[in-house]
Amino acid sequence: MLSSAQSPSHAPVRESFGALADGTPVHRWILTDGRGTTATVLEYGAVLHTLHLPDPNGRAGEAVNVVLGHPDLDGYLSERPPFFGAAIGRFGNRIADGRFVLDGRTHRVPLSDVPRPNALHGGDQGFDARLWSAEPVEVPGGSGVELTLVSPDGDQGFPGTLRATVRYSLADGALRIDYRATTDAPTVVNLTNHSYLNLAGEGTGTVLDHELTLVAAAYLPVDRDLRPLPGSPAPVAGTPFDFVTARALGERIHDEDGQLAIAGGYDHCWALDGGRTDAPRVVAVLRHPGSGRVLTLSSTEPGIQVYSGNALDPGLTGPSGRPYGPYAGVALETQHFPDSPNRPDYPSTVLRPGEEYRSTTVYDFGGTGD
């Protein structure tokens, strides 16, 4: 029997997924790993549209989609929030007041976090609202697709022409996302993916019974506009933000806690132990006791934004035809810290000509999480 390193790749399949208002076609790429895992990726927004997993105990039956999404392209075109499965850029998370200073020059990004005075996820027309070009890539034991976007100088107020790529690679029950970017002028970059996970299956209820472990002893408390407070990350010990050992998301989400009250639940960034690394290391484990499904999340990033889907609209319906609602999924967004361009005490997000932005996150569903 061939090992995964020797086994042949599975060519991704491209199929139509509608068209933009001007008639430009949009395609969906279907990735398989030969083990029953299937991912679909849209050219629009570089969206992870679906991720079907086989039964973790090997029982026969249909694979289950564990990421939330819209059933068709119109949903992504008309509903920018909640950013289902999208590639987020040029800067993921919030920039306070939509402004930052780089090399003595002030840059302004459209405020897009209504009613809060922040630029959120790259402005009002971020990378999630763009059509990316796509090419298949060979992946031993699986399949992949690489999407490319050129963001011109001044795009959403950001300086420099940025060439960004997002590569999805599926093999051996693990989905790897590699981000790369280069620029022709100094700029700031913070790319991430905004998938919402429900390991019981999208549209099956809330994720409050999911058990989360984070390799993080500190988190970033926020002000009423969800911007990090001044000062160092705060210890999680003794707070509802302590996931150093596995804890159900719903165990303390309704505690009387000022930070939880501000966000209506979890919408905070944890400072991952060890900071940024060159190679992905385990940063989180998400387990659904009912199904036995486990996600082991690895990343190179210094932070992880956990959003428990507090404000998901009950009127939203996914590919399954079932409605969502608050806590229908949890987003685990590996990234740099929010408002980093305005916080010299945080790891830098500045990218300069001649440098390459690199980031990798791996969603591994093949293990037990132990």
C-alpha cells in the first residue's frame, strides 16, 4: 500500500457556481483526499464553502459538512457579514478608527464595523468580496488549488500593490492553508480564514457543547468597541477565557463578566504561547463529544481570534437548508493581533518590498486530539 507521500494526487474538479452581476463566471473547486474528506473552494472570496468529513468511527453513511456557508453565490454577494469561510485581507480583524501611521504617513481604511468606529477585515470591500484567479496544484495523496489576487496601491486605503496567494491543500484528513504575499511598497498585512465550524454538522444546532482547548495562557481584553485595551495580554487563569484545559464553549459563556457582556460571548484574541513560529505547531483542539469528531488546529501565527457566532442571524440558511442562529458555529481565526498597525508593542504586521509574508494553518481531522 502506498504511503501518503507516495500515493497519487487527486486532480481537483472545477464546476460552475454562478456568475457576478456583469456576467463574469464564478467557479467552485472540489478537493478530495481519497479517504472520504471533501472540501469545496470558491473563486469568489477564496471561500472555503463546504468541508465534508467521513464518520470518525468508520461507520457507513454520508459524510457531514462541518463548516457554515451560504447555499449559493447570491448569499456571498448580498451578505458580507458574517464572512462565511472567506479569505480575509488585506488586514484581518479590527483597525481602530480605520487609520494607521506607517513610516510617518497616515493611511485611512473605510469604517466597516458598524456601529463601531473600526475598519473590520480590510474595509468595506476586503478580499472576501473579490474574485480570485485559481489554478490546480498537485498534492501527494490529495488535491489542492491556489488562488491569487492582486490588490492595487491604495486599495481600501492600504499602500503598495500587494500580490496575495491562498493555497488550499487536502490530504490524509487534513486541510492546509498557506498564505503568501509580496508588495512593491511598505504596507501592513494580516491574512486569515473566517470559517465557522460545527463538528456535529452545519445547521444541526449550537456549538456550546463543543470542547475547546487553547495553547494560550493570556488573551487581549477589549474596550466597548472590541479594540484591545492598552497594556499586555491578560492572564486567563480564573476567568471564563481559560481554555488551557478542555472546556465546553457554553460552560461559562453566559457568566456575569464584563468582557463577555461587551461581545455577547466570545469575540476575543488569545495570545498563543510561544508567539509566531516558522513552522505550524498545535495551537487549539476542538472536540464534539456527541459525534467523536476532533479538530487539531496548527498554525504559525501569534494569535487566534475565537468568535462564538454570538450575532449569527437566525434568518440565515446553509447548504443543508437548515437555519442557523446564534452560536451555530465557532470561528477559530489564526492571525496577528487586532489593531497591530497602531500597537508597536505587538508583533509587527509590516511588509516591505523584497520581503515575503508567509502564514500557514492546518485543520487536521485525522487524530484524537490527545
